[in-house]
Amino acid sequence: MTRHPFAVLALAALAGACHAPPQQPAANTTTSAAATPADAFAEKLAALPDAQRQGVFMRAITDAGFLCQKIETQAEHAPIDGHPAWSIGCDHGNNYVALAMPGDTLQIVPGTTKTPAAQ
């Protein structure tokens, strides 16, 4: 059985968040441009040069136990279940979806998304 450390890490983070008490915002604070930690991570990822972003995707895919020796395509997509997402096409026809998760992690899911981001 192949383990998927990024998916497990993301699920553990989500499970831990279920038991955390809600945080109250300070009285006179301003909201940041990124609405969630996952959005902030997605902004950092989007700001990387293509080669570095592909390196991040490659590492996440292989760490999750999936096969990819070369990323041939990458495209940003509309959020999936509230998580920023990218569609990634690898060699040999392997396709994955990368979801930005809190904690600066990516959850890798085999397959493709159906809804591209608005251009």
C-alpha cells in the first residue's frame, strides 16, 4: 500500500483544526489580502518562477508516491472545496491536481479538474 504523506499531513492538520477553539479577531486590525493560510501559500506559490513552481509540484507528487518524471503542463484552476488548485500534466499521461492547504502543504490527487479558472 502506498502512503500519501502530503494527504495524510493535510488531513491531520484539518482534524486538528476541528478541535481548536475559534479565534477572535482583534478590535482594530485590518484584514490581509489573503483570506486563509492556504490562500497565502497559493500566492507565494504563484509568485515563483515557472521552473521553481514545477520543482515544488514535482516534489509534492513524488513525495505523495505518484509517478512523474517530467511536468509537461501546469495550469491554475478555480478553487476546489475552497482550496486554491492547479492541474498538472506529467509525462506518460499522468495527471494530478494540487490543492494548496494550510501549513504550506500541497495535497496531490490523481486526475484532472473539470473547471478551469476564469481568465
